[in-house]
Amino acid sequence: MTRLNIDNINTFLTVVRLGGVRKAAAALNVTQPAITARIKNLEDTLACDLFDRQSGRLQLTKRGELLMAHAEKFEHLSQLIIRDVIDPQAAEGRLRLGVSETIAQSWLPAFVTALHSHFPKLDIDLNVDISLNLRAGVLNREIDLAILLGPVSDYSVNNIDLPGFDLAWYCASATPTTLTQAQYLARPILTYSRNTRPFRELREMLFDRVGPDVSLFPSSSLSACFRLVAADLGVAVLPRALGDEYVTAGDIREFDIGWVPSPLRFTASYLGEPKSIMVETAAQIAEAVAKTHLSDKSN
């Protein structure tokens, strides 16, 4: 019997878990013909069919089910070897990282620096998007690790809680301090983009406390929101950690209307299966960097 090929076994696992060749090709970043060829090579090596191709759907044969059980054990042992034997400085791979813009505007540079320090040969594909899309990316196995407004409530996902972000109300520094709540909120209110939890929670709070006659201006760019506030084109409720530099520069100031939305809660979220020591380590590094960032901001 020809020696087993590790890549072919991993491809077999991916096809079974994702339920098809197309999804496996996207997850492994190869073509569909390449996936098909790997499965055929594995079947030739084992001298058996792994899938019942007569059923019209992806269904394992009895030998395919046996291979699945052994392959998962092999996968687990491989991860233990990566954890216990391989020097992280020599570990190679690709991490598909997704982050929300709040993270991108705050401690993402420190996180990427720490990742490269721990895994110098790691390639990072970075995607900045809203949490809704990042969640879908994790569940569809298009993103390995997402730093997003969480947690992701799915049995297949592991979530590591990260320090949150307090929100604050901001206006242009030249705005009179004698304005009432109604006068502040009569202006356009800049905040997170429409398909996000912060936008929905703010809208509900405003409708309950002020009424429906408020002008919400959602934006996918937090930095643009701060610049528009500085230009006195509206007010905003945004993370204090991001607003500090604008306040220090004298461009904007905080104001108090007696209430503010609850802090933003973030998680480092990733699929628990297949187990990946590299992804788990990256999530732990994210937690450490986030805590250090919060501590530095507090001092």
C-alpha cells in the first residue's frame, strides 16, 4: 500500500465536515478539481470507496466512516505535536483573521505585532467588517478567528471574553455647554452602521427616551464619525477609548445627558472543530493584548 498523504486525509475531513467539495475548496483555498483529485488519490491509496456516489448526496461508505474516526484521532495527535514539539518560531501557516472596526481602530496593531513575535512565519489575511458578517464568516469556515461583538451563540464556536469598551456622548468642542438634552439630540446622531448591535440598541433607547423623531446617521467608519463631530455636523455616541485622542487634541468634548448605552462586549471567537493550536494561541494572545490595552488606557 502506498504511504498515506496527510494533506489528503485533512482534505477528506474538511469535505465531510463542510458537506461538499465546493465549501472544502474555499476553506482550504484550493480549486475544486484539486479537492476531487486528493479524495481520488486517498481512495486509490486505501483501495476502497470512501463516499457512496450512487446516492446523489454526500454520504460516507462504511470504510469512509471508519476512516473518519481514525482521521479525527490523527488530527488530534497532530495538534498535540504542534503544541508540544514544534517551536512556534518555526511554525508556518495562514490565519484568516476578522476584526470589527472598533478593534481595528484600537489594539489591532499591537495584536498583529504580538502574533508575529510568537509566530514569525505566520501569514495573516486580515478582514475588517461588521460583526454580523464576521460571525457568518466563522460559521462558514471562511474566517479562522474573529474579534467581534459577541459571543457567537453556536455550539460549534469557542468564545473568549475580552475587555469591553465604554461608550460616551461627543459633540464639537465649540458646542455651547448650556444645551439641554433635547437640544443635543435634535441634531444628527452619528453612530455604528445599521446592521450592528450598537446601532439597534441605541435606536431602541432613543425611541424609548426621546421618541421616534431622532435623526440617526449610521456609518461603517468610526473615524469618519469622529471627524464629522469635530466639524460640528452632529453628535455621536462612540467608544471612549477611541475618542480620547480627539478630546485631547481639543477637537471634540464629551457631554452628559444622564444616560449612555451599555459598554460594547467583544469576544475572540473561533470554531472548536477542527482543533487548531495556532488559532487557540492567537485567541489567547488577543485576550492578553486587549487586557494590556485596557490597563494602559486606565493608567
